[in-house]
Amino acid sequence: MAAGTAGTNTENAPLMTADGVPLKQSLQRALRQKRRGAFLLTLPLLVFIFIFFVAPIADMMFRSIENEVVGKYIPRTVAALKDWDATSGELPDEKVFAALVEDIKIGRKDRTIGKVARRLNYEIAGMSSLFRSTARRVARLDEGPYKEALIAIRPQWGELETWQLIQRESGKYTASYYLAAVDARFDNAGNIVAQPEERQIYTFLFGRTMAMSLSITLLCILLGFPIAYLLATLPLRYAALLMILVLLPFWTSLLVRTTAWIAMLQQQGVINDLLVLVGIISDEGRLQLIHNKTGTLIAMTHILLPFMILPLYSVMKTIPPSYMRAARSLGATQARAFIKVYLPQTLSGMGAGTILVFILSIGFYITPALVGGTSGTFISNYIADHVSTTLNWGLAAALGVMLLALVLALYLIYDKAVGIDNMKLG
Amino acid sequence: MKKLLKSGSALSALAAAGIIAAGVTATSPVSAQTTLTIVSWGGAYSKSQQNAYHDPYMKLNPGIKIINDDSAAEGLAKLRAQVEAKNVTWDLVDMVAASAITACDDGLVETIDPDRDLAPAPDGTPASKDFLEGTLTPGGTNCFIPQIVYSTTFGYRIDKVKTKPTSVCDVFDLKKIPGKRALEKAPIGNIEWALLCSGVPQKDLYKVMSTKEGIDKAFKKLDTIKSSVIWWTKGAQTPQLLADGEVVMGSTYNGRLFSLIEEKKQPVAMLWDYQVFDLDGWVIPKGGKNLAEVKKFVRFATDTQRLADQAKYISYGPARKSSAPLVGKHATLGIDMAPHMPTNPKNAKTTILFNYEWWADNRASLDERFNAWLAKK
């Protein structure tokens, strides 16, 4: 009765706890305390994730558009160039040249001019030596006219292209890295155009990475499904043995497995030797199984197989065998019973396996580098190259962000098509 | 009560920290040891440095402890990360000249004044005159302290070729030498060889390479052997491929071939023709914590005797002229090392010297073109 009044007329007669606090408030407080406790418990993890995961990724993402080098290290030139009309067809005036000479002199002393040289060289080959050789000779240049003097040092200073580039890349942010990542660039007028045919590579590599990752995922389903089925249905002692066979390579170092595949697949390797011995192929006609696409497909499928088998197995384990028997007794053929009854129940495991294998393989790096030759390498190999060798971190970041976006997009598509809630990892 | 307990434990924690801190300050003057972290390539190369530089230096200076870090392959990227984070933990880094140019341009490393920072030759020749021409200033930079001259050159399987290769152009001749060959997965070096074998005279190489037609010509030459090439990325790959019989010939660093031939006794011979010279040496990271100590070490480790000593352990040529006559026998094999040096006149009849400045300009764009060429059939 009291509850009834409270329900219809809460404002006048709220429910009270024993110590006189409204029940609602008291419950809320208890809940808040619980939440705070839970939050505090996960706090170390959150901090960890933020410091070692979120922050570095955000930093890398920022680098793909960040472009402070030019504006920071040749500021006078950039300021003087503000009034110059890049489309006028005329070179900047003496004032700009004088500013550049001063900037380069200071940059040489502070050793910052090399940074500008390298940054601009990403856009036009030759900028690196232009700036560095000018820096060496400009020290002796004390009075004007600087325009003639600079053009005498290097004729590129008399070309519009050079100045258009400096003006274009003087902003705080740039789209150049993303353009480069999709095989495009700015032309001299500032329009976006495609890279020359022979330099187009990254879109092709993205395509290849996707296609090969898909193939690997399909191969993993084809090979993993029967094994998972056996694991789930065999008597326990055989299943345990089989499980060890699945897990043993899983626990072995990636590098060891990759190197083992090299020994197996190479032309003088185990498989070719065997085929020659049996007489299927001649000694001259040994198969090229490695340092190409085939090598990457075989080695990566093997390495990623457990990630397909384990979720499939954990789902199959929960499917009662009586369902299949029921379907059979109701008149379905073996094949029909399998397709209509068994297969749909394994989908959640297959979905989990698919997404795991696909996402892992899209970022794979060491295996394609070792066995992929030229036709079996991934975009990640080129990202690594830009991080460690060319030190073009802007381009590496842009490529990385695009890869991340691609994975997220696929994940969303997957979510729409299959539903992420249906996924079972184990 | 709870609060009191809490503050109590906080206090004791503070006290404990204090004790630890006191312990640290108390013990550090006693040990008085400076630890230098030196980054190099690992393997046989680091061992040669350990034997020739590190061990003798630590013996002379008991207060110095040298720790090896084998991450030179990622040296440039890691160094940049350290400098940007303002937490430089490395004291000295081993780099090839091209990387040193990038590091110097980016202001990641200290500049060097050779005559002030490096020891003169025993006869008093200043360092700037004693090091081989141009080796102290690759690409016009002044941060690099060269140790060795190494070369990228070819080795071939004696038992798998019908006619012995005599010229680097035999690499491009599938009729004379059929079979697979290993080449580095980078344009640098390969472009030079391809053009030389397309009839471009050596003195015009970089002039021709500066034109689009020149580069087209080089790729056209590489096209003729593309299907017979296995591309390597690590120096250890070619020796392995040669030993397994996967390739009949292949390019790699001359020291790797030396070890394959003389230490592992494989049926492989050297083809020194048009070997490509390159330099490897030290750079001193900017903002390192032991700058003064490192400079002392570098002065010691790059003097005439030390550079000659390194050649006892690995077949790379010392970068000082005054070291060459002091090169002796291999430390364990007991063979004369001089004939195995890339700088030996017998081996160095025809050589290519990189134009570092040209490559600093064109590396990025040419890498892209090379990778596009590789990726597409």
C-alpha cells in the first residue's frame, strides 16, 4: 500500500531507509561507491593502455599531418613569401632571396637546415643537395644582390618549382603524406595529380595486402574447420594428442617457424628434394615455392592456423551431437543435416577466427619479409622501411593510419553483416 | 583510524624510499664506474670491435665499462626516438655513411673536428689527412668517424658455374652463367652496375643517373635478369643462399663472403670486379650523458693501431692510410689478411665509390620506383 502511494505521489512521501535517507539516494550512493571501486581496480590497466597504446597511436596519427619543419626553420623566407603570387610566373623578389640567405646562415649554424632539406626532398628529389650545398657556400655571401648570387650557386633557385614548393609546404599541417600514401602529389600549381606511372606503388600494395590476407583467411577456414571438427568429436585421448599437435607450433617462436619453412620450401629444400626423388619433377624443373606469393601464403597460413582452430573448436565443443542425429532421424541426408544444422551453429566461432586471422595477417611483417621475395611482401614491410631506413615518419604514419582505418572499416562491415555480438572467442 | 593507518603506511613507504635513496647515493661514489653503451651490428662484427677496441680500452681504464647493444640495424629510428624524447641512453652508435648523413642532417649527432677529436697518425700526420679521402665528410656532413671500408661484391659457386665469371657484367649474362643470382633489394649499387654493363663509362655514371633516360636504361638492364634474381635484405642471406646452392652467384658484404670461404670452407670464390665501396663508422649521439668519456674512447678506438687490429678479426679495410701496413694475420685462422682486404690493390683494380650526395637526393624517389618495379611483374 505504502509502495503504491509512493509510486503515484513520490514527491510527498519518498521511501526511506532505516536511517532516514531516501531509499533512492541511498541506493545511488551504494552504486556509485561500487562503480568507483570497479573503476579504481581497472585504473592501472587504463593508465597502462593510455600511456603505451593510445598516446603513441595518437602521436603517430598526428605525425601524418604535422609539418612544422619548414615554417619553423626558415621563418623569414616563409614570411617574405606570403606576398608572392605563385601563379604569377615570376620569381620572388630580392627581399625573399635575402631572407632565405639569412635563414640558411642561421640554419647552418644551428644545424637545422638539414631538416628542411630532407623534408623538402620528400616532395622533389634534389632539394636535399640544393639546400646543403647552398648552405656550405652561402657563408661567404655578405651582401646583395642575393638573387643573382643564389642562382649562380645553384640554378634551381631560379626555378619557379622550388619556390612554389617552399610556399606550399610552409603551413603547419600538410596533406602531402596522405597524397603520397595514395600515389598522388601536388603539381606546381597546387592541384592534386597522380604520381607518374613508374612511381605508383602504395595503392597496389594495399590491394595486394588485402587480397593475400583474404586468401590466407580462406585457407585457414578450409584447413582449420576439419581439424577443429576432429578435435571436438574424437575420443578424448586422441583429441588431446591432436590438440598438442595444434598447440606445439603455436608456442614455437615465429622466427623459428618461418626459418623452418625456408628450409622446407627452397629449391634445394626438403619438398623439392622429395619430389625429385619420387620422380614427379625433374632436377632442372624444381619448383619455386619460396621468395614469392606462394611462400608467404604457405608460411602465414601455417602460422595463423591455430587462431582459426581454437575458436572453432571451442564453439564446436558446445554443439550437442544429438542435434545432428535428430536431423538425420527426421529424414535429412548427412550433407543436408551438416549444412542446415551443424554449420550454422559454428558460425560464431568461424566469425571470431576469421576476424582474428584477417586482422593479424593484414599487419604481418616478419614472415612476408623473409619468405615473400618481391611478390609476397605486404604494406607493413614498406611502413617498417620508412620508419627505420628512410626516416620518413610522416609517410609511415600516413600509411599506418590508412591501414588502421581499413581494418576499422572492415570491422564495421563485419559487424553489420554478421553482428559482433555473435562472435565467440572461446 | 583507517586514515591514520593509511598515512602511517605512506610515511613508512617514504622512509623506505629515503633509505633506498640514501643507499644509492652512498654506494655510487664507491663504484665510480662509467658505463658506455655502444651500439653496433652484433655477430662477428661486434666481436671484432670487442677484441680490437673495447677489451683493450677497458683494460687501460678500469673505471669504464662498455656495454654492447646490437640494434644498429634500427639505429637511425631508435636514435631519433631517443633524441626526440630527450632521453638519450646510447653513447656511441655504429652506422653506415648514408645513415650518418641523415643523422647529421637531422641534428641527432655531434659534429666532429677531426684534428681536435681524433688521434694523429704515428708519424704525426693529422687525422684529417690520414683518413682516406672524403671518408670524414660523406655527403658534405661532418659528424661521421669512419672505421672501415667495406665493399658489396659478388661471390659465386665454383662447382655450379660452367665458365668462371670474370666481370661484374656476367651477372647480367644469363647465357654465360645460367641460374639464380642474389642481389640486394635496393636500387643503390644495382643501378650503378646495370649502367656500367649497359656501356656507360664509369666517369659519367652519376651524370647519366641524373637523367630519366639513364634510370630507364638501368631498369631495362635489370629487366633482363629480373626473373632470375632472389632479392636479399640482410647481409647473411646471400652466404646462406650460396651455401644451400639456391643461387650460383650473389652480392653481399665482402666480410660475409670471407667468412663463408675461409671459415666455413664453402666452394665459393670472390669476384672483386667493380666492388662497391662503402663506409662504416661511429657517430656520437647528441645529448648523451657521457660525452667527454665517449670522445676519449673514440680517440682511442680509431687510432692507427686499433683500426689495424680490427682487421685481424674481420676482413674489412681500415679507414686510415697509416693502418694498412700494420694489417697482419687473422687471429684464429692464421692466414694473411691483406689479400682479403677490399682495399688491397689486387682486389681494387675496378671499384665504384658511392656519390653520397647524389643518393641523399634521389634515394627516396628511386626507392619508390624500384619497389614499384619489383612489385609489378
